[in-house]
Amino acid sequence: RLQSTPPAADLALVQGGFGWSSATGASDAAAKVQTLGRVDIEVLWLFSLDRPVNSLLDLVNQRVATGPEGSGHRVMLQRLLRQFHFAPGQVQLSELSGLAARDALVNREVDAVFMVASPSSPGVLALLSTPGVELASMRRTTAISERNNYLETRLLPADALGTHLPGQDTTVLTTSTHLLVRQDLDPALKRVATAVAAEVHGGATPFLLAGEFPSLRFSDFPSAPEARQVLTQGLVRLESLLPFSWAQVMQRLLVIGTPLLVLTLILWRLMPSWARWRLENRVTRWYGELRFIENDLATHAVNLSGMDLSRIHARLNAMEVAIVGEGLPAELAQRCYTLRQHVNFVRQRIREYRGR
């Protein structure tokens, strides 16, 4: 469902044995999803009625309730039966599960019940509480867990789940439950989902101390970077203080606004210098133009006609108007005053030429 197009789910709880490090042949598909951590320990439960079952070999020619086709319970049992070299049909599998499987076992419609579930699940507690139902203390668990790296041998102490639940110390196989997400899911949603998982699954259980889960160690799936960030550093400050939607808005504003603020500060520091340079460059250009006019007067004084003098006079007037209208800062006022004096000096020379 995570990998369907379009996706039918954003998050999923998946038992161990279906990831990239398992022998299921699903490693390519597993690479398209990420884990936010292992969030729970599930037990491989095997129950029987009025007779002990201590090995999968005891299931030969037995009817076993193990859930519908394609369920995690059935896939797990079928995989283990193949490893024990069971021939097809040697074990009759029923699609019953949960409380329905308990009722079928009590009514002797099936000989055993196999399920992969948390110790606190209603079906498990119901079976453990039913008179005559026995929990298998499995043999050869070390060999099974060595062959399947997603399984682990644990001891379930007597009374761990309640009075006489179970009635004696029992060796069981366990696997981890993974919280999976699509690889392309929004990073913010991954962070929030990890934080929620830590809040919900961070307590103590019969197999775990408080705070042990969620964990990214020994995972069957590639871990999400956002999960590593949250589990080691916690949520982003804004996401821990504000509602999710507001936190995302604020983060986007920061992402957009911070570069703009930096650019504004840089321009605020550079603009005065640039403006001063621009004005100084303009004053220098006026001085150059004035000197060019003076050179014309000095070089062509005899040949200048009245029209040429009028043109030069118009240029001087335009220059003076530009100087007055420029609004130069105080530090350039002295240069502008001197420039206007030079303009008046050149204008006086033009009058002298006209009087000749």
C-alpha cells in the first residue's frame, strides 16, 4: 500500500522480516520506503489445547489457525515451515485469527493457533487466559534466530502479563515492528510522526525498558534522516512550540525571509557607499566636461563664432542647473561650490570673448 500508485497509505506498521536485510526477496521494494524506527516487540505465539507443543515439528498433520492469505502471521509461519522442510499440505492452515481463532481452538475446530502479535494484544491475552490453552515454549530458537536475522530469542517470565500469564517462564521468538513511511513523504510529517511514535511507544513493556523505543538500531529498512534527527536532537524548536500548521508556515517564512533580510542588510550597508561613489563620479565628470570647455576656449579662441560661444554657454547653464538640482550631501558641498565658481569663471571668459 505504501508503494502503490497512487499511494494508498502514508505510514504503515510492518513486522520484521520484510526489509532489505531479510531473506524475503523484497529488498528492492524495501529500498523505496524508510523506517522511522522500531516501535514495538512482537512475539511469535504458538498455542495448543490440552497438549504441549514445543516445536514446529509437532504441527505435522495439524490444523493451524494463522490468519488470512497474505497476512504477516501466515507469511511468517510458512517461511518457518519451509525452513523445517515441511512438504506442502503437511500442515492445514486456517484463515482464522484473533478471538475467532481462540474460539475455534476451544471448540477443537483447529489444533493450534499461530500469531505474531504484541503481548498486550486482546487475542493473546484471551488465549493465555483460556483454561486448557497452553503456550509453546519453543525449542531450537537459537538456531531459528541465527538463520533469520530479524528474529530474536527472549525469555517471557511467568506472570509478566498478569497473574499466571503465562504460568511459567517461556522461551519465545520475537521480531520488531517497524513504523514505515514513503520515501517521498514530506520531511515535516516524518519528524512529527517520529515524535508521536516516541511519545506512544516510549514506555516500558515486558521486553523493553522505558525509552528504548523507538530505535533505529538493527532495522530491516533504511532509516529516514528526519527520524535520526528527532531521536537524537528532538523536534525542531518551532515544531515543538507551535501547532504543526503554524510551525510549517513559520519555517517557510524563515527560509524565505532570512536570505531577504541578509540581502537587505548588505544593501543597507552598501547603498550609501555606492550612492556616494556615484555622486563623486558625477562631480568628477562635470569637472572633466568643464576642463574640456576650457581647452576649447584656449585652443580655438580666435576661431570661435558667436554660435559656438552660445552653444558653450548653454552647456555651462545646463551643467549649473544639474549641479544645483542634484541635492548633493554635505561632504560634497565644498566641491560643488568650487565647481560652480569654475563654471562662473568660464562663463566670464565667454563674455570677454564676445566683447572682443
